[in-house]
Amino acid sequence: MFSAFLIPEKTVVRDKGDGAAIDVSSAAAKVLLLTLNITDVIEQQSLDVAVWGSADGAAWGEKPLLSFPQKFYRGQHPLLLDLAKHPEIKFLRAHWTVGRWGHHAEGPRFELQLSVQEVPQDVLAEARAGAAS
């Protein structure tokens, strides 16, 4: 089963940036669970994280495949990404932006990670069966 990090564990971000391109073409089930885990923050700051897709790992398109709602606090935030709707996508990467307001000498700081895991076919089948009944 496919599992990787779009943003490695305990990554500290202070400015906007991009994660490395991850090859997801080996995922048999095309539904992926993305979990943003924010483990440390400082007050009065915001985090925006989006996931972009690419067919070749070089061209990333005009808009992200999905965006997490803006975050301000610690916590785990899961989202599902159905790549069956995007059969050309073979690579994913994360992009983030941070902001800070108020009168602070120090800029924004988040410690986070973004994992991606393939959702097993049997779990998808069970969920679809439950939704149909």
C-alpha cells in the first residue's frame, strides 16, 4: 500500500514554499488520504496548504487539486483526494503560504507534516456499500 510524505515530519516553515514532487503512480487505489498534522505554532499566524498535481513532475497546472481550509492552530486535518478524476496525474507536491499579523518582531512559524496514504480498495468498497444503503 502506498504511503509517503508530501511535507516530511517536523518540517518548520517560516515562509512560503513547495515540497518535493512525490510519484504516486504506484497507488493501486486512486483515492488518497492526505493528513495535514500541525504540531507546533505561535500565536496570530495563518497557514494555507494546497496539493498540486502533475503528469510529468515538471508542469503543475493552473490550480491545485485540493486546498486545506486555512489553519491557525495545532491539530490533524484529513482530506480525501480522488485521482480517478485526474487519470493523467502521476506526481503530487505540496505548496504552502504563511502569514502573521499584529506587532511581532518574529515572523510566522509552523511545525508540520503532510502525509499521503492510499485508501485500500476494501475500505472504499465498504464505504460505498454503506452509503448506498
